[in-house]
Amino acid sequence: MPYFAYKARNARGELMQGVLEAPDSGAVADQLFNTGVTPIEITVTQKRVADDGEGWWARLLEKKVTSMDVQLFSRQLYTLLKSGVPIMRGLAGLQESAVSKSFAKVIKDLRESLDSGRELSAAMRRHPDVFTPFYLSMVRVGEMTGRLEDVFLRLFDHLEFDRDMRERVKTALRYPSFVVFAMIAAMVVVNMFVIPAFAGVFASMHAELPLMTRILIGTSSFTVRYWPVLAVVTVAGTLGFRSWIRTTSGRYRWDKFKLTIPVAGNIILKATLARFARSFALSSRSGVPIVQALTVVSQTVDNAYLSARVEQMRDGVERGDSILRTAAAAGVFTPVVLQMIAVGEESGAIDDLMDEVAQMYEREVDYELKTLSAQIEPIMIVFLGIMVLILALGIFLPIWDLGKAALPH
């Protein structure tokens, strides 16, 4: 259908502009009249979304829609729908009260799409960067079952849990990342400034230097001489690595490797499996068939390796295997979790048992995060000790040897 740009005035006489999709201009006028707006001008346009007179610089600096915006939107829409407010009126109110201009534009487009006869899930599908495939699938299920308000409440809970888990994992990785960065920075400073100063002193003594000192001086000389090349190689390597992990195979291998990182890998695994269990329970409780639920849940698992394991489970269930057998074949669940899945499948309460699995993983993640410092400190102390030992042997051994040679025999 063609798009029509319109100018109209609302009940307060304010000028409004926008773009609607409709069979003809008469249908656009009918849509505007139905929403209490009086059209002034309607013209055919090729643009799908009006720029509202904003310049390119304003659009460039405009903040993107965040997960928090979608989370609050879900909760507000649940409250409005449960109170019996028509969805069009509810969306109009949410558009006016939206703090984020970007999300206000998204809500405006949702209203216009609903005006043109689309379903809510189809309207949301026009914004894949805002609404995830899991979110769209759940809204679609709510439309089919007539339980849209319940779905929005569950989506709010899911997004809150998801955001909390991501923040916890980021917090867990912040300390080791900072320490590693500080160690690298210290090594660069020592190589570029400290060791060259000592190298000049040692060269003036014309003495035979120990092996460790020669290695340090050689490394420092190479760094000072070729640091532009090293910087270019580092930047190129970083860009190349980022391009590599954007590929399917690269993302799969990197996500698999992340799970093997000492301490952090275990936290990432348990946090991801908690999200999987919570998403599966939500889908199952909303009436989504198991095969479709596993398909949708695999898209919410933010790890290509674990996502492939979930898809492997889905393929097994499609062939007629039990969830227990496919979960055991995936090789990522503990025996306790497999027992809970077996009980849930046998009793028909798989959604409740998956909720229990999610809570169990959440408790384990919480414990891992609380004891993270105690787990990381010994590893960091060992690395710092090795670095200090190398520097001490390389710098102070020749001074010690020269001091002994200067003593009277």
C-alpha cells in the first residue's frame, strides 16, 4: 500500500504531521477523523517515517531506545490493558508521556500501523532493533490467546530479570578487566620509560649482564623502536577480531571459548542457562508449543554455542525424543537440573520446574558473584608476583653483581 504524508489539527488546534499507510487518501482521512484529528492536507509520499522537521545533526545525537524503555513500556501497557483502557488510547498516552524521543517515535509508528489495520505484533515487527524476536513471538501468542495483558506482565518480569542478570555479569567482569588493563599499562610504562633508563646505566658500566636483564633490555629496545608498528598491529588485530566474531563461525568459537575462562566462564554459563530456563518457563506457561518455544528461546540465549545446543534440543524434540533426553545430549546441564526436567516432564509441570531451575542458577550466580573477589585475588597476586619477580631479577641482579665486584676481597 502507498504512504501518505498528512497535516492535521487535533482537538486543541495544534498542528500535527505524520505518515500513514493506506489504500487511498480517503482511508487516511477516515483514520484521522476516527482518532479525533481533522486533516488539512494529504499527499502521496515515498517516505515511511516523517522526519518531523528535525535536522540530521539532531537525529544523529538522538539517544537510542534502551531495554529499560521497552521494559517500562511493557509494564505500563499491562496496567492500561488490565484497567480496560483501549489500546489506541493507551498508546497515545504513552507517546505523550514518553521521556525518550526515539521511543515516542516508535510508539507513534505503532499507533499509525494499528490505524492502518495491522496487528500489534506486526506493527512491532517493523522495529527489529527495539523489539526482539522473543518479544514479538510472545506478543503474537498473547494476541492469539486473548491474554495480551498477562503476556506484557510476564515480558516485564522477563526483561527485568534479563537486565539484572546482565548487570551482574558485567559487574563480575569489571574488576578482573580493570586489573588486567592496569597490568598491561604498567608493563608498557616500564618497557617504554623505566628499563631504558636502567639500560643506559648498565651500558656505562661495561659489565656482563645476566640473561634476564638482557631479555628485558632487548624487549624494551624493541618496544621503544617499533612502538608505532606495535600500535598499528594492535589496532588492526582488535578490528580483525571484532570482524571475526561477527561471523557465524567466529561468534560460535568465541562464545564457546568464553565458557572455558577460569571463574568468569562459570558465571557466564550459569547466568545464560538461568535466562534460558526463565524464557522457556515463560513461553511454556503462555501456551507456546514446546518446539516453537525452544526455537524462540534459542534466540534469547546471548551465546552462539549455547544457542546451538538449544536448537539441538529442538531438533531432538521434533524427532520425537523427550526433553530429558535432548537436554542430556546437549551436555550443558548438571545432573540435578536433568532430574528436575525429568520430574517436570513426567508430571506435566515443566514450566514450574524450569522456573525452579532458573531460580537455582540465579542463586548460584549470586553466590559466585559474592565470592568473586576471593576467587580472583589469588590469581591476580600470582600474576603480579611473577611480573615483579621478573623485573626484580632483571634490574637488581646486575646491580647486586656490580656491588659484590666492587667490594674489597
